[in-house]
Amino acid sequence: MEHPAAQRLAALVETATIVGLGTSTREANETFRLVEQTTHALVRRGFRVVALLDNTRVADRYDRYVRGEDVDLHAALAQAWGPWRTIEMRDALVRFRRHNERHPDDPVRIIGIAGPRTLPADYDRVVALLASADRATATRVGELLAVIRTAHASGEHVQRLHGTHPGVPFVELARTARDLVARLADGPARDEALRLLDAIVDFHAHAPGSSGYDAERAERAAAERLLDQQRRSGRRVVLWEGSAHVAKHGSVMLGAHLRAALGGRYAAVHVAFGRGRIPGTEIPYPSPTSLEARLLADEGDGSDGVRIVDVRAMPPGDRFDKPWRTRLISGLYQAERDEEHYPELPSLTGSFDAIAVLPTITATSPLPPPASRP
């Protein structure tokens, strides 16, 4: 049974062509579950595609899995961007598969819109290829790749903040690995390893936290992929991402591009929370001047349920239809500096169509390593 808040949210945005369900943190069980349940409510209203801002190669594995193919779901999730490698995501994909088993002629599809870029498995493939060509080079390259592949779970900028970054930019380590392979004698294994390493170098040259990262270009490209998929399929789409990405204000982020292309046929939802815990961090009650604090105050302590706001129904001059600070938690979040993590929305109506605030959250659960599975 879906949470009543999921049904209410779905009813508010059901006329859109693309609905962006954004969360203020990707690491909370309750925000993830609300997004998932709202998605199922939208599926019953005619939506048939779930889009993720993740590698298209990974999403293709998800899609084949939910459509009933013999795909190792744990292996697929191991290739995902770090925040998606959770039990919650696994369970969501299992439920979509079960849904499709009941509706084989009208399935829900999964798409990725971040492009077909490098995956963790590509690093393993490089080492395996080199092992047959030059074992010493394979060992050294494997050591370098073991360091930089961690960016697929936690970006360089996050590692620097937490003091776990080795100091040398990952793109330089990737180039060192490529140079080692380029010195080997010609052969099919060398050539294939170089092709993969070229892609790995490019990934680290343009990944978040690198000097070559261009957020606007990346967001625009993701929006174009999503719009192209929607136009070709004619199916309505639910987008899962962080609230900063789905918000419709400005001109840089994904949601802004979708609003520019679709107008009112794009709906953006902000799922926020009061306090609780994400992996490794206790999140305090929100700043008194924040949107979250104000909305929760309107419902007492918020213990009776989720606070839902239909932003589009706000009358002109409503006290909420003005600039508001809202907390967004990325990998750079520091609880002791909580006040620094509240970007200002230009206005609620200019940023979102609906808002949900959960009073408390608990952390998502990471997938167990393969050796721990029964």
C-alpha cells in the first residue's frame, strides 16, 4: 500500500509529460521510498518510463532486468553511480520487474541519461587484457586504476573534502596508466586496453571535481537525451534525481532545460525533510529560516505525516511565494556547518510545482559485497 503522500503528489503532477522527482538527499530511505511510491502512483496514471541521471550502459542492464531478462542485478548495481548502490534501489528494480510480469504488454522501462561513459567493469577489463600481454604492466596499471575507480562511488571533490584523495588528480593517474600501456608491443590486447584507457582518461578529465567538468554542458546533454527519448517513444517519464537537478529555475540545470523545452508539461517536485540520519552523518533540525522549518512548523512537529504543498495553487502574494532557503545535501555536506548548505530558491513557483517535507529520515542501506550474498 502506498503512502497517502505518494498518491497526493502523483495527483498534483499527473498531467505533465515529464515529472522530475527531486530529493534533498539521495541517502535517505524515506525520501527514496516516497519517490518510488509516487512513481508507482504515476505509473497507474499512464507514465511508463523511469529516467536516471546515470550511465546509459548501466540503465540498459536495469531495463533488461525489469523486462524479465536473465540479468545479474547485483552485478549491474555494482556498476552504478555510488548513491544508487543501495538495497533500496535493488528493491525498487525488483518491484518494477514484478509489475512488468503482471503487465507484459505495457511494461515500465528504465533509461539512463548521463551518456554511455566509462564503467567500473572497464577498469577490470583493462587489467585482464594486460595480464595476457605483460604481467608487470598489468600489475602497475591495476594499482593506478584501483585508486581512480573510486571516483565512480565518490567524486574527487568529495574525497578531497574528507581527506581521502591521494593528491594527484585522477586524470593524471589515468594518463600514466595509458602511457605504460602505450609502450607495450602492438597486439590486439594492447589495442583494446588503449581504447578503454582513452575513455577512462576522458571520464576523469570531465568528471565532477575535475578542472574539465562543465556542469551546464553535462546537464544540457542529459536533458537533450531525455527529451529525445520521450519524443521518440511518446511515453511519459518520471525522472529520479536530486532537487538541485530537477528544479526548473535558472538556465543551467537539467530541470531548467526541461522547462524551457516543455513549458507547463514539465513538473518539478522537491522532496525535503526535517532531521534524521544519512550514512555516517546525523542531520540536525533545519535552520529556523529555511523552507523546511516553516513547512514543518505549520504542521506542529510534523509527526502526523508528510507535509505536502501544491505550489501552483498558491495565491499571488502568498508568504511562501518568495525567495526561500532550502537544505540540499550532497557529498560535500558537513553537519557542523549545516547553515552553509541552504541555497536560495528565487521563488517557490519559479522552482517547483509541488513540495513534500518528511519530518524525519533514516539512512539508506548499502548493498552487501558479492561475497556476502547468499
